[in-house]
Amino acid sequence: MEKQHVGIVLGSESDLPVMEETARILRDFGVTYEMTIASAHRSPDLVAEYARTAEERGIAVIIAGAGMAAHLPGVLAAYTCLPVIGVPLQGSTLSGIDALYSIVQMPPGVPVAAVAVNGARNAALLAVQMLSIKNPELREKFRRYKKELAEGVVRKAEKLGSGTPPLP
């Protein structure tokens, strides 16, 4: 099977502290990725070129982090048939709600998935799930991850003495 990876696009360098979590999760799952900076407003030609050529570079899913007007995920989606996941980033004025609204209010025919404000981890996990559709090994890693999450909750509950029954 051809190796597929994820494209991570940041609207600006200031988005890196949040979006590094996306890269970390992908590395944990053994998913390769590329990361770049391209602004929907300051470098629109670069954004269009990135989206148009992503598929030929082996990218299967694009994750785009953007704040404020947050047009980056939608502009990327306009130029590719690949799934795009938008990560609304917390800005200084409206706490990221403006970015969230910009990402989820796409016109019919140009879908963009959206995660929570600063939800870089969930964006990576959603990309892993998308890739696992055709990759049973990755799907099994994701199953183990979910099992570990559940076991972590049980351990924490046991520390509280809640009497939570063991997992099946």
C-alpha cells in the first residue's frame, strides 16, 4: 500500500505552539506528515499551490490551523478534493469563536471538518481515523489508544475509591 501522510498548514508562525500537538500525535501513531506556513490572505497563491499539489505528494488529509477570520481551511478545501480539517485557533479578541464560526460556516459543496478551538490533538486523531479506513494496522493502533484512554479513566476513578467496575 502506498504510504499516505498528512499535510499540516499553519496560517502563521504564531500558530506553531498549538499545532505542534498535531505533529506530536501523528508521530506517536507513526503517521508521516509535512508542515508548512501559508496564509490565505498574505500568500493566497502559495495556499492554492499547496492544495493543488498535495495529492501528488502523497498527502491524504490536510489539517489547517488558523485564527481570527480563519479562511485558510476553506481556501485549501476550495483547491483540493482531499479532506480538510480546520483547527480554529484562539485569538486575542474573541477567544477563537470567530475562527470557529469561520471554519464551520463553509458554503455547500466545500466541506471542512472542524474541531474545538485549539483542538490540534483531535484534528490529528481525526486524521488518523481517516487514514485507518484503508490501513488496518493504523486502525489497530487507534483501538489500543482508545483502550488506553478508557483504562486511564478507570485508574483515576479507582484512586478516588469510586468502585468503578473493571473494563471488559
